[in-house]
Amino acid sequence: MKCMWIIKALILAIISSAAIAQDTPHPASNPNAGTSATDLRITSSLQQGWKFIQDDQLSDDAALASTAANWETVNLPHTWNAEAAGTSAGQPYKRGLGWYRLEFDTPAAGARHWLEFGAASLVADVWLNGHKLGRHQGGFTQFRFDVTNILVPAGRNVLLVKVDNSQPTSDNDITAIPPLGGDFIMYGGLYRHVALVSTREPVHFDLADMGGPGVYATTNAISGNSATINVRAKLKSDATEDGDYIVRASLLEADGRVAESMQETLSLRAGSNPAVTRNLQLEQAHLWQGVEDPYQYKLVAELARADGQVIDRVVQDFGVREIYIDPNHGFFLNGKHVPLRGVAMHQETYGKGWAQSPHDIDTSLALVKEIGANTVRLGHYPFDRYTLESLNRMGLVAWAELPVGIGVTTEVKISSASSGRSVCPRRDASAAFRASARQQLREMIRQQYNHAAVAVWSLGNETTFMHRECTEPWHDNLTPVFEELQALAKQEDSSRSTAYADFTSTDTPPVNGSYIDLGGITDVWAINKYQLWYGGDVPRLATILDALRGRFPDQPIGISEYGAGAAVTHHTDNVHGGPVETNNPGMVPVVYQPEEYSGYVHEQNYALILSRNYLWATYVWNMFDFGSDLRNEGDVKNVNTKGLVSFDRKTRKDPFFFYKANWSSEPVTYITSRRYTSRAYPVTDVKVYSNADSVELSVNDMVVGTLRQDQCLLKACVFRNVTLRPGTNKVVVVGRHGGATVSDSVDWSFNGTGIHIAAGQIATGFRSASGELFGSDNFFIGGRGGWLVPKNGDVPEDLTPVRGSESPALFKNYRSGTFSYYIPLDNGPYTITLGFLEPDRTTEPRQRLFDVIANGVTQIDNFDVLQTAGAYRTVVNRTFTTTVVDGHLKLDFVPERGDAIVSNFVIKPSEAATGSLGALPHQ
């Protein structure tokens, strides 16, 4: 008995040491590596020395005949759109054909050889030595071709790859597959790894299983300290004779010790492709507990001959965990309630696009870790193996996603692009589209199956987006597609929940085709809602969430996207100063997206999230700015600015620190609006994101005040009405975290003479023709901001320019209604110049009449802007003097008929003013 124990221990020790030896990096983790060899498999990296040309007119025959002598030399990963977004190079975004050619040697060893592609966007046709290996449709998943019989016996092989990322124009195009479109750039190219994988023997774990590892493990049950792990191994015999073999599966501890092992002997017929399924019983299971304890075993599967000689081996990380998602209480990991608070991200790096290196991925995920997130939404497509392995190690719960978005037919995409309006669907998804969706789903699930981080398989994102305004009878071509994908996903993996990121479902069921409702199909779902940005106010979101929960009580609901654009060079003095500028209608030069407003949006939405405990997961969109050919907004072209971090990963925006203060255990004390250094007004609020026990503010070495954490709302500590002196002001905050302190400081300057206000403007920084700096609308009470040209996606109906001013930018917005301004000023006499125009061409003389009252004295009586100016959108100014005696000026705009209105005003001291600034009302 003792002898048998020793023999078993020896076998397990051999497994352990062999597994550690074989645990070599995947080609994606070291794209510049040459050949990675073990005694069982050889992985030869094919990253270097490719020839490339982007040529839509090059034919297959011409490319096959070419020596590529005049093609560009590139290394992988590569995309021809690397600088299409946000870079100074201004490379145009190109969708079309890219050709790649490589010569490489046949390996000296190996019984079977497979070409492995990490991904090719979007469709790849592959030839080796003139033989067409096949076509792969789908731009985000790994695929392989068996080239054993096509490699030259010795010498150089010629590999040719045609990659097509063309925009489809009909459902019959080869690129009319998921995704048909999206708010992101479809970077074409061989943007992940390419390698030649060689097995030692003709019998091996299956390399033709949808790009997957051929070995799959699932935690079937956890009871106390015990866990049952089901292991399924797919085998392939390319041998010419039948034979007996041993399949062995083991779980190794992090230190290499064998935790549990099993083996089975079986007979394989030549050419067969069987699967072996067995359970491993772990008696003292160490669970994968997310960021709290991301412990992983090594899953080792070995294939041996009957005499025990191992001929193939697959090694993967494996975390033992159980996930349950409850419609009333949310997400549970191993029986422990874990509110999922996280971020979404694209597989993209500034100046590189999708052609990322492992270092680029590490840089991005380090920022995700820093902010304190515990979950990541991988949108809107399958990510690479290196990213998934990193998430496993970090304990970040992952939302994996199939690239089904926008719609399922090109009729919607094409018609919408040409008309600017949503188009009601009339056709079913093509057979090719549905086949590609099924294929990509199978590939995603099998390739990511063993990753503990993956919690849900999302079947798509905003697929109903282009159908949202249908008012005519329409044909529901989405439900059949999603019901089919739901059934397939459960067939492939019954252990995980399916999900969907919805866009149009609302609190009331669709009536007469008002929208397509996909609620209730997947196991769980979430909605993309941008309150205070594209959508309405935050209370409206609460109504929608509660109503959807009532409509689908058994389907857990979350928030898959929320957020706001943030340009780090755009700022505001008051987040309520004017209408939100969300996107560019194509006629206006700049869309202003102040960083401060983004912080306000996140604060308000996160407060709502915390009030709804049933939300199973919530995701900020997005962790990083990213490329989008649909965008021309903020301070950079072809970039979606909703990131918490800039595209180049160099700037953490204000909202980043809001979440870090709320999510991270690290001490945080951070002054917001820090990049707004040249201030328009001498009085400002100072907002500090801090998780300190208390925060002390000083300006110019004078203590302004201290706030305790219970005086701050969600870690946002606001010091009101802080006075700045002329010149440079040193603003310092000190956060006291127990016995430690964390400080932060900024320099803000105020160099203005008087007050210059751009009424109705949310952005600051406008200058008049004479160089005067105007701040965003501020110090107001009541009224509403408006604009001449909308910047919220609406098509402008009137582009009549401003007339009668050398500073038209100061008249593009206005405040209207019944409103007042309460402006802090030193005591003394002032000259006030008000700028007006009539924005509405339908207004008739005497339809808009109002008074302007300064500190109780009527200065402008029964004023008719249109009649005075002589034409609409023509500037007229009015000037008067008044005296400030109690530290503030109160201007009242009182309608007599219609709404009062003002575009801007300048307040300058008539002579030296004295005294101190008065206090401001809270807005």
C-alpha cells in the first residue's frame, strides 16, 4: 500500500513539474518572441517581417503572383488605421482591403502543424504556398488552419492573407456580419498574434475546436470546503492506426503541488474525434473570490500513450467559483453578495488602435485596478486571451460580449446613414448574418470558457438603436435572432448567465411598434441610459428601472452604460449654465464638453445607483476615451470623450477620482477643475473628491474651512463661494485619513477687470474681439439656457448667422424666461453693458417685452429686442450705470410679454470699487 502511494506521488510530481515547464507565455503575451518549445508542442511566432499593402483594387491572382517587393514592411500586431483617431497625424479612416505576405521556414519537428491567428478584422482569406486554406468571418476571435500537408517539406513557405474591413452595402457582402456598425472604429488588419503551432504526435487535444483549447472545466458544485470540477477534453486522432491512450486531468496549486488528479484509458480509432468527461473532487478548495482573493489553480490536461509516455499537454489557469445573480439582490460570488461596480472599455490604444501590445493592456488594466473597480465590461466584442488572463489574475469580474449591435440588416444601417433618421426594419436577418453570429458566439464561449473572470455571455448591444423612432408598422427581425442565440449560448455553456445591453426598452410596453422589446429573452440584462447627457433627469431613470423590474420580475437588471463626455481643455463655472452639448450635427465647429459637467453627471447617476440595491452590475461608459468615426466633439476629432481617462492614458479626468474616492481603499484627496487655471470670476466653489475623515482648504496660505466626511456627499466635498485675489492663487487641500494626511494643490489665476458673462453658455473661455475673457453663465437664479444651433444630435433648422457683432460666439447662446443674476462685486459704481439678440425667426415685434432692473431700479423698460435691432439674430447692446452698496449686484429680468432674454453682459467698475465681495446664494 505504501509502495502504491509512493508511485502515485511520483506520477503527480511529474505532472506538476511538466506542467510548470509547459506553462509558457501565449504568443499574444510576447509578440516579438521567436519559437516557444516544449517537449510536446512547438509554437513558432510569426510576428516579424511581414509585407503589407492596402489596396482595394488588387485581385487575388495578382496578390498571389506578387513578390511584394514594393510593399511596406510591418510587424504584427498591425492595423492600417492605427492613427485614424485623435492623433496629430490625422490619418484618414480607411475601410477596405489589406494584404499581408510572409515567408517562413518549415519547422524541423512536429507531426501536425496549425496556423493560428489571434484575430483578423473583419474577414480573412488565407493562402499558403498558393493553396487557399479558407476564409474566416468575424474580427475578434481566434481561428486556426491545419497546414500539415501544405507546408513545403523543407525551405520557405509563402503565407498570404487578405483582410477585409469594408463597410457592407448589402446583406450579400462578405462583411455583412456582426457587427454591422457601431460607435467605434473598425480597425482592419492582423491586429493580434499569428503563430505556427506544431504537435509532437498525430494524436492530440483538438486544435480545430472553434479556436478553443480543446479542454474545458466547470465548477459544478461547491459544498463547504469541497468543490466538484467537471473536465471535458476533446481529442483528435490524425494517426493512420487505432491505439490505446491515457487522458489525465489535474489541478495544481499555485505553488505547483497537485491538488487533485484523475485519469482514464481509452481506445482511439484512427481519424476519430471523441470527447472525454470526468469530475475532479477538491476536498479543500481554495476559491476564486474576485478582487478579494483571485486564487487560481493550474488546469493540466495530458494525453499519453498506453505506456505512459505523454504526447500532448494543455495547461490553463482555472479559478474555482460559483456565480448566482438574483433579481432582487444582485450578484453573488461563492455565496457572498458582491455589488458589481465597474467600467467598460475597448481593446484600443492611442496611436495603435486595436494593435495593442501586452504592455499597453497592462497599462490600461493598472488604471482599472487603481480606480478600485471590481468588474469590467468588455465591449462590444470578444477580447484577446492575454486580457482575459490578466482579469483572472486581478480578480476582475468580466462581462464578455458578442459583437451584435446596431441592427441585423444593412437596410437599417445604410438608410440611417443617408437620411440621418432611424429606419423601420422590413427584412429578416440574412442566413449568412445569423450563421456568423452563431459561429462567433461558439468561438467566444469556447475560447473564453476556462476564464474564471467571465461571469456572463452578452448576446449583443443596442441592437434596437436604429429602430428607436419607428412610428410605422414594422417587422420584428431581432427577436428570432436573439432567441436563437440564447438557446445556443445555453447549449454551449449552461453554467453561465446570458446577458443583453438594451437601449430602447422603457417603463411601458411597446404599443403599435413604438419600439422592439428584447426584455425577457436573456437570463439577465442591463440598459444603457445616459441621464443628464442624452436622456432626461436622474429621477426619470429611477422610474424606468423600477418599471422594468416590474415588467420582468424574474430577470435581474443592471446598468450597462452611463456617463458623459469630458474634454480636458473645456471647463465651466457652473454646470447648470447652459444646455448640454453632446455631439456635433456637422454644421458647428466646436462641441463644448466641460470636464466639470462630466463630474456632476457621474455624481448624480451614482447616487441613483446606490439607491437601487437590486441592480446586479453597473458600468461607467467608458474607462478610456476611444476612437469613433461618428464623433467630432469635445477637444479632439474622431474620439468619443466619455472616458474617465484620456485616450493616451496620460490624464485621469475629474470623474476618475470621484470613483477612486468611492471604490478604492487608497487615500484620495483631489481638487477638481484643476485644469481650469485661468479663471473668469473672482468667486468660485472648490470641489474636492476625498475619502478622508476631514478635508481642510487653504487659499494663499489662509485657511478657508474644514469639512468632515459626513458633510460631503458621496466623497464630494464642496467649499462654497471661495474668493480669489487678482493674480495667481495657491489652492491647497489636506485630507486627514486617520493618522495620515494626503494633500493636493493647484494654482488658479484671476486677471480680469470686472465681470464678463456669456449667458446660457455651459462652457467658459470665450473671448471678445478685443480679448476680454468671458466665463460661462453663472450667478443666475431661474430661467433656462438656450442656443441658436443645437448640439444635442438634433438637425439644426435655422443656420442664420449672428449679425452686428465682431464676437458672434458670445451670442450663440442665451438665457431666457424670468430670471435674476446675483453677482458678487466690491462696493462702488459700475457700468453695465448687456448684449441681446432675438433668436427666433417666428417672433413678431411686441411679442417679447421685458424690463431689466438693477438693485431695485428699472434701467431698461418694456424692451423689445427685435424691434430695436431691426431684424432677428441681429445684435443690440444697452449700457447703464449702477452702484453696488452691499457687496453684490442683483439684476432682475422681468417679462411683460413672452420671455425675457439676454445673451451676455459686461460689468466694469466706473472708478475704484471698495469693500469685499458679497456672499452668493447656493444654486
